Amino acid sequence: MEKWALLGEKIRKYVNPQTFAVSVSFLQSDEQLPERTKRPMKDLGVLMAPCQGAGMARRYGWTVAFGPEDVGCGIAAHTYGWDRLADETGAIDFLLRMNYASDEEAAQGVLKGFRMLDMGKDLQVVYTPLERTSREPHVVLVYVDPAQMMRLIHGATFRDGTPVTGSFSGRAASCTEGVLGAYLDGECKVVVPGNGDRVWAGCQDHEMIMAIPSGKLTDVVEGLEKSHQKGVRYPIPTYLRYRPEVAFSIPLSDIFKLPPSKE
């Protein structure tokens, strides 16, 4: 779709991320999937985590779709509604064994903090490069470094001045804190990639994520454009018009008057 392709091109122009911005769409039937969509189990022969689908979209340029038969991540299966936990005992035991929580009460707090989607078990989640999407996204993920994140925040706060927020647990980050948080709240979210994002989806140490609900994307890009026009840009234009100090207490004009060294 031309609108989303143009917005993706502008993000590339004004922010210059290393990888594609990713369109995330929620569909109710695999009959709605774009042509040449890859399914983890059917086409790749393996169960995968949704963050890996985002990774393939942003790095390979692929369109990847997940249904309940494709998901190999228990947290995503739970939060996206494909396979809700009927009993929290196993999840609590995992959190305790991994020392993610100090005790059972803390572990229950972790579970309660997860955002939850309720679109039924037939939900299909589609990841595709924003510049190549054939349908309107629900959320857009942009993977950036901290300086690029600053610019995205400038864009996100342009329309109404409201600061951007996030939820930081180090777990279920791009999928739940990012995609679901932005979708359910209708607001941009800053995301610190979680352990799964890094181990399985290839997020690098310098990367952060902004999750943008599709209804906010035009405003974000407009904010980027407007501030870019005033010189607030990426790459950051550092100030260089000044006289540097050197490691001499002698005025520069006298340096060349010094007698030759005897050494």
C-alpha cells in the first residue's frame, strides 16, 4: 500500500535504522495472508517465537505469519491467546528456577504484568517490511540505537507533547510489551529488547525498539520531518566550530619559537 510504503521510506530517510521497519498485522484467517507469506512450521519446518518473525521481516525482507501451529514460545502463546495458561504452577516454577523472581508472590506479579490479547485461537500475526506491506498494519516496530530512538521520541511527542512510556521487565519485550502494549493502549512504546529477543531473534546490544500503533505513525513521521527542517537530525550534527584546547600551557603562537630539543 502506497501510504505505508511512503511512511516507511520517510522513517528510513529521517532515522536511518539498520534494518526495515516492521509492519505487524492481526488477521482472523490464513485466507487473508499475502502471497508468498512464509509459515514457520509449514515452510521452514520448525516452531518459532514471534520475535524471530519480526527479525526475518526486518533483516531478510520476508513476510512471515504465525498461527497457533507455528508458535514455539510459551509466553507469546499465552499473551497472544493461542494457548492460555490454565494453571500458573509451571510458569511460576520456571520463574523461580531461573531466579527471575524471588518468591512465588513475585512470580505471580510477573505473570500479572503481561499484556494479553483476546482475538481467539484463529489469530494470525503477520510480520512484513513496512515498505512492502500489502495491508494496513496494526503496529509498526522500528529497531534503532539510542540516538535514533531520541529522534523517534521527538516525532512521537510532536502532536500532543505527551511523553512516551514503556514497560520494562526484560521479558516478553518486543511481542508483549511492544506490539501488544502499543496496540492495546493506542500509544507509542519504548521497548528494551528482552532475553528472547536477543537469544533467538538476533537483537544486538545497541538496539532498542519503538512500537508505534498505525494510527500514530503519520504524526510520528510529521514530527520527524518538522524537527529535521530545524536541524535536529540523525546522524546527530555535532558542534565543531570552536578552538580546541591542546595539552600545552604555552600559547600556540609561541610553540614554534621554542629552541630545538637537545635529545
